[in-house]
Amino acid sequence: MDPVMVVIETPRHSIGKYVYDENRKSFRLKKILPLGMTFPYHFGMILNTNAEDGDPIDAMVITECDAYPGVVLKCRLIGALLATQKEGGKETVRNDRYFFVSEDSIVFEHIEDIKDFSKKHNEQLESFFINYNKVENKKFDAIKFVNASHAKKLLEKNLRQNGLLL
């Protein structure tokens, strides 16, 4: 798979969750996380995609460099966390999280697959998303982590559906 361009919405270590506001053509603060909680890595989106929850595909980028809302990083896919999410009285929808490593990373260049990280690391990523969603009264259920190959098939299917891949 060719590198994927990920737009960063929220930088790692941020206590604020930022989102792109299509109407204003700018980023805005959506919420502040509870005390002690920060984003473990950069969180963003893949433009022109549409996940089942109606938002662009969620992307977490693992890299040692700083980034800011609006920065675009060229990344390689290393896996995904398959998950469902339920908000209030709405139906349960899939809301997978895709994981990438920045193509420019030196520290993480050896990571080819999400499963190259320790089990404890991945459990904490899963826990972050569960607790992050709990703040908004959303129920986030992690199904399982999938390797880079499986994640690639899922992402390519979505890109095809959005006319971004032939």
C-alpha cells in the first residue's frame, strides 16, 4: 500500500481534543479531557473518507516528532483496532481506529505491525479509547487488534467506496 496522508487534528500529549470544522474551514476545540488524561500519540483523520460513524476514518500516528492541528504526515499503516461505539439512544456502529507510523520516524521505523508493540502497550491504547469515549457518554467496545495486512484490506475497501482507490 502506498503511504497514507494523515491530517493531524489532536497532537500527542494534548489534553484538548480538536476537530476540523468543515463550515469554518478551521480546527476548533471540541472538548477538554479529564485531569491526568492526554492523547498518547497524534490523532487525526484520513481526508475524503467516510467511516460508519459518519466521520472520516480515525487515524493514530506514532512518531517522535511534534505535530499540530492541520499538519499532514505521510504514514504507513501498521494495524487497526476494530471496535463498536454506541452513543445515547443511537444504534451501535463500527468505529475502528487505524494505526500508522510516520514515514519520517527514526525511533519507530522498525515497527511494521501493531503487534510489534508489547501486549501491555496495546492494552493501554485500548483502555485510552474506552475511557476517552466514556467522557462523552459513549460506549466503546474494542473487538480486537488486527495486523497490518488485515487493516490494509479494510482501509482499501473504504478508499474504494469513497472513490479514492481504483
